[in-house]
Amino acid sequence: MSWLRDSVREFFQKGDLLLLGLCVAASGYGLVLIFSATRYLGDNNRKVLVQAAAILLGVLVYIFFSAVDIELITEKSWKLLLVFNVVFVLLTLTPLRVEGTNGNQSWIHIPGFPVNLQPAEIVKLTFVLLLAWQFHKLQERGLSKPFSVFQTAGHTLFMCGIVAVASGDFGMVLTYLFIFVTVAWAGGIKKRWFLLALVAAVAAVVLIWPHVSGDYRMRRFTVVIDHLIGNPDTLQEQTLGTGYQQSRSILYIGSGGLFGQGFLKGVQTQSYNSMPKYVRETDEIFAVCGEEFGLVGCALLLLLLSCIILRCVWVARKARSPQSALIAMGYAGMLLIQIAVNVGMCLYIFPVVGLTLPFISYGGSSIVTMFAAMGIVSSIKMRSLPSWLRDRSKL
């Protein structure tokens, strides 16, 4: 057991305790909000206990991954990681799939395992590792050469396609795409490729839109556009139809004012029928914060999450290698897109795509995955170059 004691001692000497503290503070804040958001269920705080257990497990996972040399693991096992990514996501097409609480098909249940798992959520972790490794290997050929761009983009689109087909979780697809954009930007791919991708995306939307505009997913987009432009012809759809969840969300936030109505005193939060079941503690947790803690509480929440992202960027700048830097930036991008989309959903400026708020929303898979990702960032920080050597490496 001496190796375990040595690993723990090294963690407390070199690990990123600040990042761990920020993650625990954010998840603790989330736990308070989940307690309030699920009080109306009267289920003896089952979800609060599950979330608390997930946070505890997440802290242990953080410490474990801090001790792992992730570059070495990726170099030796990249083929295994790729197989894991594909097979694990495809499990949602097997009899292991279960219907989530809000009707999505992104979850599986492994017999004997105490909770359901969301494969695409967990695979984000290894997807970032593989993408950063791939960019690192292609740097010698030139990242902006067509072969390199098509190879990395192909890897990303392949994973996005699997996630879309297997689970139909387009919020997760958006996350994977933004991770790629973040890593590509940090890796130094020339801007002309981003412009070309934007043009291609716009062209695809223009060509596909007429064929899918009646689909319920597309109605989620159109109802947001109608809301933003104030279209009076679809007012009922905006408030009672497709946009019901978001119209209730901005009611939550608006009623909170500057300091909120008080913990456990939010009129809408504590009402049984004020929001579709099970989204209060997941997709709309930011709205709960707005009603009970007001603008000040929301600002504090976003400040905590912003500090976590900035810490990832800080670690990336001091990383010992470009590969480690890209890993840290990939996780920063992962956090950024999920925060932006989730808050945008609650403010009725982005369609509902089922993305939870990192460290805050209820969900065991999400919380453990986030702690694992930050543990890898801590591992990068533990193995960063000293300042004098880092400066010499630039000569």
C-alpha cells in the first residue's frame, strides 16, 4: 500500500487543489439547488443523496486521474480507446438501452450497476484525449494541410454520426463539434478552414431545412426565432406548445429579481406543476437558481464555472507538451459550450437540446465525467515544465 500513500502524498504536494476546490464548490452549489428543485417530489431526497454520492466518487476519480500520466496511456492505448468510444456509444442500440426520465434514448443500464449510464457523456472524456493525440501526431505534417484537416474532422464527424444515430442526442453532437473547434483553434489550424466549414454548414442548413422544418427538433429552433423576433402568429406555440419549458424558465428567472425569493421559497420552484417533470433539476437548474437566488446567485454560479474554465486554460499554457495543452483546452471548450447552451436554453435564446449545466445539474454520469476530466487537467498541471525550463524550450 506504500504506492497508494506515495500517490496521495504527491497529489497533495503537486496536484491542482485550487481546481479541485472550485469543482467541489460548484457541485456543492448544485447540490443545494437540486435539493430545492426536487423538494416538490417528496421522495426523501433520493436524488440529492445520489448526487452527493456521485460528487464523492467524482473527488476520488479526480485524485486517481491526477496520478495518471495521460499522455503515456493515450500513446500506448489509442486503438483501445477508439474501440471503446465506438462500442460504448453503440450500446444504446442494444437491449441495454433504457428510456431516460425525459424520454430521450441516451441511457443504458448495465445489470448489477446501481445507476444508469449515458455513454456519449462518458465518451467525451476519451474523445478529447484521442483528438489531442491525433493533432499532436499530425503536427509534423502540418495541421492546416488538407490531409490533416480531413483526418481530424473525419474523426469528429464519425463520432458525431455514431452519437446521432445511436441516441439522437443532438445536444451532445453539438458538444463534440465544439470540442473539435476548440482543439483545432488552439492547435493552430488556419482560419480559412473555419470559414470554409462555416460556409458548408450554412449551405447544408439551407438545403436540408425545407425537408425537416416540420420535424419536432426543428420546431425547437423555429420557436426560439419566433420568440426573439416577437412573432404574434405563433404566440401560443411559444408559451404553451414547443416553447412551454423555456417560457416557464424565463418566468422563474424574471421573478427572482436581484436577490431572489429565497432558498426553498421560490413560488414556481416549489410548485408541482410549474415545469415539466424532471427538467427542473437538470436542463432548467439555472432557472431555479435565478428564482431563489436572483441575479446575484446566477452571477456567483457563472463566476465559479468561469474560474474552472480559466484554470483549464492556465494549465494548458503551462503544459509540458502541445498534446497536454490541447487536452486541457479541449476540456475547457467542453465546459464552455455546455454552460453557454444550457444558460441560453433557460434564457430562451437557444433551443432545448438536453445539455445539462456542468457540476450543477443532476446526473451521476455527468458529475463523475466532469471530475474525471478535471482530474486529467490536474495531472497535466502536476507534470508541467518548471518556468526556467519552459522559457528555455521557447528559444
